[in-house]
Amino acid sequence: MNVHHAKAAEHAVDDDLLSARRRRNRIRYGATQFAVIAAAITLVVLFALAVKEGLARHGIRFSFSFLWDAAGFDLSEGKTFVFDGTFWLAFTEFTSERSIAQAFAAGIVNTTKVAVLAIVLSTMLGVLLGVSRLSTNWVARSLSFWCVEFVRNTPLLIQLVFWYFAVILHFPPIAAAAEFYGVVISQQGLFFPALVWKGEGSPVAIAMATACWVAILGLVFDKHRLVRRVCMGAIVVLPCLMLLTGIVELDFPVASKFRAKGGTGMSPEMAALLLAIVVNSASYIAEIVRGAIDALPKGQWEAAASLGLSRRDTVHDIILPQVFRVVLPSFGNQYISLTKNTALGIAVGYPELFNIYGTIANQTGHSLEGILIVMASYLILSWAISATVAWADRRLSKRGAM
Amino acid sequence: MIARFLKWSRHNLFGKPFDILLSLTVIPGFLWLAYQVAAWTVTTARWEIIPESLRILMIGIFPAEQAWRAWVAIMIIAALLGAALGCVFAFRKRHAAGLLLVLAAVIALTGSKDLTNALLTASTIAIFASGCAAISLIPLLRRALLPAGFIALIAIFAVMSPPGAGLWGGLLLSILLTLVTSIVSLPVGILLAFGRRSRFSSMRWICMGYIEVMRSVPLIMVVYWIWILMPVLAPQFGLADVVRGMIGFTLFYSAYVAEYVRSGLQAVPREQTEAARSLGMSEFDINRSIVLPQALRVAVPPLVGNVLDIFNTAPLVFIIGLTDFLRAGQMILANPQYGDRTYEVYAFLFLTYFLVGSLITFVARRLETHLARGNR
């Protein structure tokens, strides 16, 4: 046997060893995978069995059939979906003879209502606060700094109960309510002027309203800048026209002894929850904006200055467009935590999802089934928000700057 | 001096027409508001409610004759926090001077009314300072910090339990809850973070699912759920409400800790792992002594921020019927005798929360700069 043969034989032995080791590794990997999955499934099954047994001891059966029972309780506010026998789902006030599933729906509607309003308002306020940290005015700078610091370093719950018990409940009663440009402010809630449709079925009015919708859709979805500008103009002009011609009228609330007539209202609980969440999230958003501005390279400021741009132009055309492209994902996280924070409504008695769940759990005893529904609802809400933000992020980055 | 001020105000207050308008409207309005608040604080407000109900605010319905237990717990916490701070900040002579001043101030201000409490407060501060100094001057002690932390937690439980864990309350409950949650959720979070980047896809999926679900449901729901689930699962233990609340908080915040640790793990360059592997270290050793220390260094400032989050969400335990600091304040206001003191009590609550919160934020910021200094 010469040297070559010996080497080849050694190689073959090496290859055999290697492939054997690979096979062993593969088997070990597969076995671990299997063991992990098996352990997880066993844990879940054991957990479910223990829960079932524990419930059985309390005489409760795990089932979702309670969802179709009549609720038997009223909500202080909240609308739900009602199947009216035809094809459509009607959207009406919740009453005690509705089913428990409809109570959950009312909770989701209330939570979404507060969350959407809070997302819009807190974004506006937060960006304002964040940008005012850039102001040349010392007062604006330090005021926004201290507001943000104070709000971020105190619990949201104490802010919420403060707004409710120390501010809103100290408003004048509705008989002596304060009026502010048509807004009625009272202990019984806030009432705003509302738009009322007076166009009946006239074709011109319907055409105008449809045009408005189309313009909004065009503004959001169209790719051409010119079309978007036209749409923007239409959105400004058309509603003014409709107001002037009386197709749409402003309905002002009028305070009477116990409640306000006309307009649209907001219960004190909702007002407190909205105020607390808006102020709280706005300061977190301001901090996000500030962080993004700080993270921009200093060269951007210096380059703009050396080109002779004014500070206003620098902020408006150079800094903010770059900031808004990077902050959107962080805004998304903040929107999700804001939506979760609406669950604090239970502390002031606002009937959002978690509060209604608490009532249902007390009434029926099906707290574990209810938790699954609530959990799934919050998961879906979170995913919807993150999907929307991701979509907006893709659009913005595709289009370049703002 | 005046010229300097005029120059400053021209740049910072009256630089542009809009700035002038803003300054002229906001400054008088703010001064008026400040005057109103100050006038209310000095004349209208009746502050005697705070010292009268201080015990309830601080320890809730914990029996007064057992208050020494609360004091012992507070002193252990002070030593622990001081030691933790001493790991990071060097203890200097000027700090000692400042602390002596604070001690003197505490005794001078409150000593005349209630000497025992003043002395106890002073000794708490002294213990805090000595913990800080000891750890910062004798680096060898740092190795004992983590075991000492767990022993301290057990000691606190041992001291506080005899009257019944159901009686815990007030600010002490908030602090204990924060402490236990932040310490216990750390190892759980680290395990979850490693699980999320494990070689085994099943492990990754399970950890990711747990983290994502926990991060998209409200804390108040998790706490309530654990609270109703525990008696169903383990009726033989009869766990106290406090413990169930702590379990809920820990389960929830572990997911957040995992995310912070994961961002730290991602910041460790891959070459570190590869180099360690080429030296023949085992995966466990690599993770324990190469990756984790560097990852924690990045993750520490957000983890301290997380402690602030835990402290700020501690009032949510009202949902399971516990009396924390905020709830104790509301309990005082529920007394019809004090019904009109809303603003006094809320001012005190806000101020305390703000002080503690600012302290934690300050530590987090200092840590950030301190740890960033070592980076090349």
C-alpha cells in the first residue's frame, strides 16, 4: 500500500466520521425540536386540564354558549351591532336585552372610539410639543420640556383619576354650564356642535357628498402629486360650499336643566380618559420626535445654514421631513401602548372592553372564556395598528420625503 | 449683568415677531398661574392632612404597632439600592458632605414633632449612603451583590409576612412590587431573550409568541387574569393577593425585559461569538461570559427605564383590591371629613411620584453616559 492509498483511506474514514457526526447532530436537533414541542403541548394540556378541574370544583363549565344569553345589564354609553333580520347590521344603542356577545362588541366599539380619537389628537399635540423643543423661544422650549418630564415621570393612572375627580367633576353642573364657542362644558360631559345632513335626497347634495369622499380617497391613495393637490382643494372647498348652501348645517348644543340637546356629546368619563391618554401619549410622542431630531447628524443643520436657509426653512424643509420618515415605527409602538392604556377606563367607569368584561365576568362567572375574547380583541387591535403603521411607513418611504 | 440679560432675552425671547407674540402671551399667563398656585399653597391649602395621614399613605393599613417591620424592610431596600448605585457611581467626599447636610435637614425639620420617625428616616438615609460607599470603595463586594439581592428579598418577605401579606399597602407596597418585579423578571427575561434567538425553531416560536402576546395586551388584564386563575389552578396554596399581583407583573414585564435584552444581544458583534467558538468554548460559556455581559451593558439604561415603567404602573393593583400609594390617597379622600382636600392630597401624590420617577430617570441617564464612556 503506498502513501496515496493510505491518504485516500484516511479521507474515506474522515468522511464517514463526518457524515456520521452530521447525522447524529441532525437526529439530536430533531429530537430536541420534538422534545420542546412535546413539552409545550404537555404544559398547555396540563394547564387546560387543571383549569377545567378547578372550574368544575366551582361548578362552572368551560363553554362559550353564554355569549348568546341576554346580557341583563345596561351600559352607561355604547353602541353595538344588531342583526336586524335583513342583510345589514344595524348600529344602535346597547340595551339590557341584547346578548353578551353584543356587549363585548359595544366594548370594542368604545375602546376603538377612544383609541382612534386619542391617536389623532396625541399625534398632533405630541408633534407640536416635540417641535417646540426646537423653538428659538426659550419659553416654548422650557415649557414643553417640563410638561413632558412631568407627565412621563408620573403614573398614567393618577393622571387619569386627577383629570376625572379633580378637574372634570369640578366643572359647573349643566344648568350653569360654561359655553365656549358653542362647546358646552359641564359635569355631565362635553358637548360639541355637530354637522347635520339637511340635503334630504336631492341629487346635487348627494353628488357633493360623494365628491367629498372621492376627494378624500384620492388624497390618501393617488400617486400623482397634481391629483392629490386637486383633491386637497376639493376637500377644502366642497364642505364650505355645502355649509353655505345649507346642505349641511352646524347643530349647536343647547344646555337645559339635566342634559344638553343637539350637537354631539361626550360623557365625563370618556372626556377624562381621552384627556389623560392624549396628554400622556403626546409627551411620549414628543420625546420620540425630540430623540429623532437629536439623532440627525449635525451636518444637516450646518449644511442648511451654509446654504443660507433660514432657521424656519431648515426645520420645515430639511429636518422635519427626515424626522417623520424615521419616527413612524416608534409612533406605531406608542399607538399600540395607547390602545392598551384605554383599559384604565375601568378606574373611572368608562365602559370600554375591559370594564365590560369585568361586568360580564361578575354576572356570569365565565371569566376565563371572557379573558380569551378580550385578549384576542386586543391582539387584533394591536396587529391592525401595526399593519396600518407599516403600510403608511412603506408609502412614505416609497414616496421619498413627505 | 443687565446687558447680558438683555442680550440673552433678545436671542431667546424676542428674536422674531412670532417669538415676541409668544413670549408676551405665555410669560404673563404663566406668571399668573404660578402666582395662583403659590398663593393657594401658602394660604388656602390646609396641609395638615398630609402629616396626619402619612402613615396610611406610606404603609397603608399595615398595623401601627408592627410599623418596625416596615422600617426594617425600608432599611434593607435602602441598603440594596445604595449598593446598586455604588456599582456605577464612585462615592466621593462631596457626596458624603451632601448626605450629612440632608441628614441634618431631616432631623432639624421633623425632629421637633416626631423624634423617633426623624431618627429612623435619618438612619435609613445613612444606611443607603453606607451601602453606596461600601460597594463603591470595596469592589470585591460587587460579586456578592446578586445573591445578596435575592437574600434581601427573602429577608424582606420574612420580616413583612407575619402580620399577613394582605395588609401590605401604601408607598411601601408600590416600592416592594417594583423591586420584586424588576429583580425576578430579569432572569426570566434573559432566558426568553435567549430563547427567541435559539437554534431550535420551535423554541424561537414559543418565546416569540409569548413575548408578542404579552406586549399587545394590557397589563391590567394580565394582573386580573393571574389573580383569578391562581386559585383555580392551585387552590391548596391560597396565595395572597400581593403575591398573585407580583406574579402577574413579573409575567408581563418579563416580555419587555426580554425585548430590551434582545436589543442588547443584537448589539454584540457576531465576531465575538465566532472568536469564542474558535477558542473551543461551549455555547453556554460563550453566552454566559462573552455575550451576556456585553449585551447587558447596552440593555442596562432601558432596563432602568423599565423599572420606572413598573413603578408607574404599580397603581394598577387597585384592580385586585390592593391599597397602593394612589389608592391610599383616594381612601383618605373617601373620608367625608377630608372630602374637600382633593387638591392637597393629589398634589402630594403627584409630587412624590414625580420625585421618585425623576430620580429613576436621572439614574438611567447618568448610566447611559457612564456606560457609553467605555465604548470605543
